Amino acid sequence: MQRLMIIPAAGSGTRLGADVPKLMVPVDGRPMLDHLLELYAPLIDHFYVVVSPRAQAMVNDHLAGLEYPVTVTVQDAPTGMLDAIMVPLPLLAARRPVQVWVTWCDQVAIRPQTAQRLAQAVAENPAALLVLPTMQREQPYIHLERDATGTIRRILHAREGDAMPALGESDMGLFVMSDSGCFDWLLRYASAVESGAGTGERNFLPFIAWAGQHGQVCTIPGTFPEECIGVNTPEELAQVTRWLRHE
């Protein structure tokens, strides 16, 4: 069984005040990318990292000193996470994996036990198009809105100007698609989705609700609240660093 992982990482790290591409920003002394490769290496057969053109040489040079199976691909323009995920799909399709994992490059607070539980949930739900961990959060940036049956019907996104609840259910920047979920349903979704009204970007997250309209989407609870923290600001960087040191 092949598990492949896409790491969309074309961000510049501007909000972090970084002078290197975001995935190369050190967290507790090591680049974000290194944390992710170490975390998922026991589960993933090959990584596909999506970077901006200006980051390509630096990332390739860095990876030359590591022993992980990684292919670097380039997103020419920052048009959104959906488009970043689409960049390496032709390479993945040639290998036709059983599972395609996706993680945002700044979600370095995820713990191994959560990744292992996610892998187990995927194994227990082979028909699911998409499986992801979620967490209850106050003042959420993302909220997965469910109907009375528990089905995720809509994704609220503060960045797009949606009215957010005081307490919400957030994704954790980690997703697993089946081969059908990725190479059939995600491609259908990408062919039809428009750019967000607020950001002008094509977002991946609405695919969660869209996939649920066409098949099974499963969620599991995360292990620790701190795992939800994405490293986007100096404050979040400090918070995640403390978490990794003392977890």
C-alpha cells in the first residue's frame, strides 16, 4: 500500500517576519519542514513539497542533506491551497496511491499519536473519500458547520468574512483522501470551484463539505488542543515552541 503526502508550502512567512520561506522557518531550532518529515516518515512512502519559485533552490539544497523520499514541485503563483495541492497530482497519479495525505506546512504541533489514530481511522473506513482530525476551539478561524445528522454541510472561514461562532469545530490542517477521493472527486471539485470572495484564492477546505455531499467524510477528535495551532505569527511560533518542548 502506498501512502503519499502533499505539503503545500509556497507561503512566504510574511506574518512571521521571516527572511526565509515559511517552511524553512525554525521551530524549536529546526525548520518546519524537518518537523513534518520526521513526524510522518513512519507512515508516508513519499513526500511532495510544493514551494514558490524563490524557495525552490533553498529547499532542494536543504533536502540534499536529509534522507527522506521527497520530490519538490513549484506553484508559480499564490492562487490558494487548492491549486497548490493540484500541482503535484500528475506525479502522484502515475503512482496511483491508496491514500493521499495532505498537511499544511505550519501544522507542526500535530503529535504522532494523532497521526497514528488517523491512519487507523482511514483503515477502518476504506470507503471514505476523506478522513480528518478536528478539534473544538474558542474563537475559531475555521468552523465546520454540521446539520442535525452530524454531516458537515458548510465551512465557515473568518478570512473570507464569514460570521464565526464563539465555539467552533476546526480542522487541524491534516487530511487523508482515498484514491477515489483525490483522483476522482477532488478533480471534479477543482474543475468547478471559484475563488473565495474575500481572499481571491481557491481554497481546499470547502471540499470537505462538497465531498460529504457525494460520499463519506469521517472525522476523529484530535489528541491535544495545542495541535490545532498553525504557525502564522511570532506569538504562535512561541506558543508551538513551548508546546513541543514540554509536551
